[in-house]
Amino acid sequence: MLAAALTADDRRGVSLLIPYVHGRPQFDQVRDWFRTASPPQSMLFADHDGVVTLLGVRLQGDAGHTMATGRLTADSVIFAEPRTLKPEYRIRTLRSTLDGLEGFTHFHPVTFDTPRPGEPTAITFDTSQTVTWRSAGFTYSLQANAVWSGTIGRQFEAQSVPVLSTSRSRGATPQEHLRAQWAVRDLLLLAHGRKLSWRSHHVLDDQFPLYLGGTAHGPHAAQTQFHTTVEQHTAPEPSSIDLAFPELNLKSAGAPALKRWTDRYADETFRRAVQPVAEVLNGAAKFLEPQLMMLASALDHFGYYRFNDQRRRPMHRSIKKCPDDLTIDWPTIGSRDGIARAIANLNNDLKHPDRERRPPIEELACVVELAKLIARAQPFDLIRADPAAQRAFLTSRDARRVIDMFDRSNLRIRDDGTLLRT
């Protein structure tokens, strides 16, 4: 048992500060952790508020000469006491909430019923709406849920907050659960086309029971943090209006389509196509140049995946396969071949220093938004969504905005991929 302090901030999450003194035998073990960079894989921190379990413990550094303080962080942190301390935990279920899930599912867990004027309003909670499917060794589910607050006789507020869950009968590490859920998050990003954040995580497993009076009972949902997502929990929430009506949603897709998506996402080639698009939409790159290069690479991989013959092709041919398979056109902007060549040409202009042409910012902005639109359209046929949803997407506000950008800039793409001022 060692003296330590648990700290937390919105950016880095939980850190463990451990003081120790060089040359004192009772601190030899701690000193060796920071000397060899090999602390225990898991640790427990306990104080009067309870117990915290740190998993995947990592050395963050130390400071001081004779009297020093070391800092440890963890890949994941569970705010609960386990039955026993183990190097690794295989958890049965991870439940998460994230932006965009409400607009995607359109669950309605809260209903208000006022029979007559002046009579009390009846408020009903129904969280029975659930969609479940199995994929890549996990059971996925989207379940209706609501959070509420109020004062008796004065006010009442309720909000739909659907939950994404992954379960595995033989268990999986928290990190494996999160990686499985990343597939759904990336689909939401393509559906909404806007930055989305993880809002909460909870593990549910008998290894983390509810303690009452010192006695362990059944499992309960234990709050969990991941070092890769903790910063997102306090990020500003996007407007509910912007996330209310994506054309690609649970109604237009359904559970079979969600299974097709997660099955495909298990393929590394498919993930290499999806992930760059998701990160661009989520704000990973602030400048247009890296955005264009990430999107061009993603469309190149989408085309390679669609051809499915392991043959190498020029980038523009792989990119052209993406709108070809969807039979989508933007005649006021250019032909499919011209658009594909424009994306590939701009990528090469940026990638190769011997091509000294630097694309004007206006041209780059237009092509980046068009590439996003093509990339966001890719799931529709691959998961066999309702064809009407694809048509609605191509006439949506986001699609009209891209066409308007080209119109305002008086730009058109020639068949050879060059951009022309009209």
C-alpha cells in the first residue's frame, strides 16, 4: 500500500501522483517503476470517496531529485471496486452515449399526456425500443433511454439519450469494446457530416459489483473513462437541430444494414477507407490541404474495396468507382471522370514537391467539400439502405451547399480534371 493522490482534468483524464524518496528501502519498488518504465498493468486507488480501478497503467514521468513525485496514467479507468485485482479484465458489456445517436435512432422514450385542461399531465417513460444485431464476435444494441430532472409542482425536463452497447458472453477488454463501438460512431459521422463526441461510458460486469454494507451484490453500471475519449466528454454539444434529420438513419437502414456495416468495418481495407473520412469530419485536420489528401486516400481505398480484385489502378480510376457504383452525377459541376481526376490531381499537386502548382484556396475548398459529399454517400448502397434515402441525401442541404459553392465561385470541372472559371 502506497500514499498517492488521484487528479483529473478534462483533457488528460485521471492521473496518479506517487511521492517517493531516493535511497529509502521502502520506496525501492516505486523507484524501480519509474526507472524501468514498467509499473503494474493495473492498480487500485482508494480514499474516503471510494475505489478507482486503473487499467493499462502507463508511466507519464517523474520530477525531483531526492524527494520525487512520479505520475502514472491509464488506458482506461473504472470508477468502481473490483472483486479481485487482476492484470486484465474481460468485461461483458460496455454502454456508451454519443452525439448524433438520438437523431439517428429517433427513439421516443418519453411521452406527455394531458387528458383535459387543468388536469395533471401524465409522463410515461418507455425504454423498450431496442435494435440488436451480432457482428464480429459482439452483440450490438441501440436502446432507448432518457434522462430527466424536475421540481415537484414547478417544472420537469426530460431528454432522450439513446445508449449504444456491445456485449460478449466470454468478455472483452474495455479497449476491445470501444474499438467495436467505433464502427457505429464512424457511421454516425458519415450520416451527420459533423463533429461528434463520446459523452459517457459505463461497464457492466459481475467483476465490478454493487457493494452495500460491505457485501458484494450483482453487477452495476460503473462509470468508465478512456484516455482516447475523455477529452470529448466536456466538448461543446452540437445543435440538436443540426443532428435531427440525417437522411441515413435507423429507419432507412434497419438492423440488417447496421450488421452489414459492422461486418464490413471488421475488414481492414474497408476501415482504411472509412477512418480518414471520419477523422476529417471530426475535425482532425484544420487546414484544407491535409483534408484533401486524407479524403483522396479514403476514396482511393473505397474504390479499391469496391473493385475487389486486388489490382492496382491510377487513383482517379479508383475514385471514379465511388460515384459510378452509386450512379450519382453533378452535371452543373462536372462529369464523374472529371471530378475523380480533379481530386486525384489536387492530391498529387499537394503531395509531390516537383509539381510546383499550388491550388488556389477557393478551388481547394470546393473540391474538399465535394470529396466529403462523395465519401459520405458510400454507405448507402454498401449497406443496402433505402434507395429513397440516397436520393434525399443528394438533394439535402449539405449537397445543395456544395453545388452553391461551385456556383458562387463560378467554377466548373473539365473532363481532364482541371478547374475552369466560367
